[in-house]
Amino acid sequence: MPQYKFHLLNDNGDVAEQMERECDGDLEALDDAQSLSHHHEVEVWQGELRVVRVKRGNAPLNAKDITSG
């Protein structure tokens, strides 16, 4: 099962907390990130690859927002 790192970001975009979880794949990691996004933005990494960034409260992404994507 793949290992993912979840970075919970503070208001400055710095890592406030980090945790590792095993997930069946990227979709499960996305689901986990969404469940963690109530109070923080969350980035999910697998090795050197950023899989997803979820805004606080799972807010919609904005193509003009450089932190989205």
C-alpha cells in the first residue's frame, strides 16, 4: 500500500503538522485530505510528487490562485 505524507499548513503556508498514512491510492489520499481540511489547508505528497492541495474547508480551487493546484 502506498505511503503518503499529509502536510497541514498554517495561515502563512508553512507546515504546522505532518503525518504519514497508507492509502490505497490517490483518490483515498484526496478523501483523507478533505477530511483533514476543516481547520487547515492540506498538501498530500507521495515521495517528491505533490499529489493534491486541498484548501481549508475544502473550498473550491481558483485557477488564478497561485497556491491552488
